[in-house]
Amino acid sequence: MSQIQCSVERLEALNDSVYHVVLRPERKITFEAGQYLMVKMSEDDKRPFSIASSPADGDLLELHIGASEVHSYPMQVIERMKRDGKIEILAPHGEAQLDNSNQRPIILIAGGTGFSYVRSIVRQLIADNDQRQITVYWGCKDASHMYAFDEMSEIATSNANITFVPVVEEVPADWQGAKGQVHTAVLANHSDLGDFEIYAAGRFEMVGAIRDIFLTKGMKIENMHGDALPYLK
């Protein structure tokens, strides 16, 4: 793990609650798709964010940070970046990275900005020309929160082995995707999850619910990956 200074190359709002951040580390950081970094606010205050880019994308690090005035914890990080134009990070962290030890089909599940974790893995799979069947389920409260819908749709269109299933809870009249909670969309397509490698990121309670329900559908716990898992009862 390295402690390293980064310049803030880009900081832009993707919608009313998500920021796209691009960091340039002062030296190269080696990490694996699906890992995260810690932003160092002080010696006793280090805050985790999934890396949204993949190792194949080069030296810059991308983050998708869900932040608003209501959510002061991440907004404090955004304000520090805006003010200083730089930030100190510790990386890499995490044990839920892409597993290349098998050829099982992959299901990736994201809630909200948990998509940043999923995006890193998808981009690395594409760079590796991995031909496993990959299905991405991305759940948001409403369609306006799905800030990378066009990007993910284009990825699915351009790669025959990748399927994108957008899922929203509050459905607009013209919505063509799935509706409801993201795990119900997975179960609508798969009654038996025993043969899949599964990655999940989002709120801890969401990941916990997915784990518990999927175990009743044949999923093997050793085939599920997510940084929340070690912290769940």
C-alpha cells in the first residue's frame, strides 16, 4: 500500500448528487480492478472510495463520489479537493477485486454509486478481452440518478458477451428497463445462482440482503465478492 499525493485533474458534477473526480498520482499506483483507495483527511480520518477506472486505463484514477449538502461526509472531501486542487490518498485497499481464477459467468450488481466498483471490473474485463458472459445490474431510485447510463449501454452494444440491465424503483412512463429493487431483477432472470461469480457494491444493507437471498438460490458464498461482506453479520 502506498501513501501518495494526487493532483485533482478534473472535478465535475454528473448530476445533483454525484461527482466525477480524476486524480493524477505523483507516482504510479499498482492496483487491481475492484479495489478502493482511502482519502486522507487527517491522520485519524481516512475515507474509502471505490476506484472507478481500471488498471488498464493508465495512471489516472477515477472516482464517482456521491455527495450533496445533505451528505456531509463525502461533500467534505469534494470541498477539500476544490479548495486545494490536491489530495493525499492511501492505496490500494480491498479484497473484493476481479477473480480470474475461473471461467464462471459473471453477475455484477451495483446500487447507486456502487457502480464505480462495477465499472472498474467491467473495463478491465474488456481490456483483457475476457469472453465470459457478463451481466451488469445497476439499481437506482430513479432514472436521473443513473449517471453513466449511456456509457454502460454503449459498452453492452459493443461487446456481445456483456448485458446491461438498468433497474429503477420510481419508473417513468417511457422506461424500458427493469423496475423495483436491483436483486429482484437478477432473480427474475436466474432461478439458480450456483454457477455464477457474483460481485456486489452499494449500501451495506443492500449487499447484506443480496447475500442472504442469493444463498437461498444456490449461490456459493465463496463465489460472492464485495467489500461490505466482511462487515455483515
